Amino acid sequence: MFSNFQPITITERAAEEVKKIMNTKGIPAEYCLRIGVKGGGCGVSLLVGFDKPKETDQKFTINQIPVIIDKKHTMYIIGKEMDYLQTEQGQGFSFTQKAT
């Protein structure tokens, strides 16, 4: 079951890019957008990918996208905003702390 609580905001631009990737890369319908964290020497980095839900995941629908986040990672993701940027240096998803 998907929760109404949304720990992260996904901009319209990022949502469109996720939908485009899911459609053009043949991501199976049962897969969701996984947002997770990777620990490192200077804190954590946020990561995105596509995966099947696992027992330890929380499920959300954000901007019409099925999103899964491991329960242990939620505290690092709350209040973030995921965007998709295209600059001269490249393109990709970015995460910032959403202003309150």
C-alpha cells in the first residue's frame, strides 16, 4: 500500500524525466523509482534507480510516480527535493534541502 505522506518532493521536470526513462528503457511495470542513500566519509549521497519493492521499503506515490524508500533511509531523505537539471556541465538528478 502506498502512503499519503511524502518525505521528498519531486519537481515536475524530474517527474517527466523519470517517466521518460521508464517508458524508453523498458523498465518493468512492477518496478518503482527507488530513492536511497549511500554512506561516505563526508556524509551520505542520495541515489536513484529502479527496483521491485522489498519488505523493508516504504511506498509512496509522488507526482504520479511509484516511489520506494528503505525505512532505514527515510530520515536522510525527509525534506529533500529531487530535480532534474540540464547544464553545460551535464545533466542528471539533483537533491537539495527544500526551503520551509
